[in-house]
Amino acid sequence: MNVNPITVLNLMLCVIIFAFGYLGFKKSNNRMIMSIAIAFGLFGISHLMLVLHAARSLAFVLILIRTAAYLIVLLTFSRAAFKK
């Protein structure tokens, strides 16, 4: 099984960002922090699928997961940018 080191690095960074986001949310109760953490958790799941070589058979699921993650980030940042 040949694993791409960049994918493994991305997975590790997503896990770290998710963990810090969760801890930041617990401390501040800021829902925007948790939203971004959830998005990176989803990105982490997509990277894990690549590491486990499940992406080819579940390509549609991978597309849905990544699209959901990007939409969460987009909506979170748009709420922050256009907050009254």
C-alpha cells in the first residue's frame, strides 16, 4: 500500500486544527470556531478516505464531504464578514 505523504500530513493537520477548534469552542463558546473545526474535521475524513484507498470506490461521498466542508467555511466567513 503506497500512501502519499502529503495526504498524511494534511490528515494530521486537519486533526490538530479540529482539536484546537474544539478546545477553543469549549473555552469561548463561539459557534464560528466550532463551525470551522467541523469543516476541518470533514476535510480530515476526506483525507483519511484517501489514505485508506477508499476514495475511488466512494468518490461521490468524497465529493459531498468536501463540498459540505467548503460550504461550512464559506457560510461561516460570510456571516462574520457581513455581520451587523
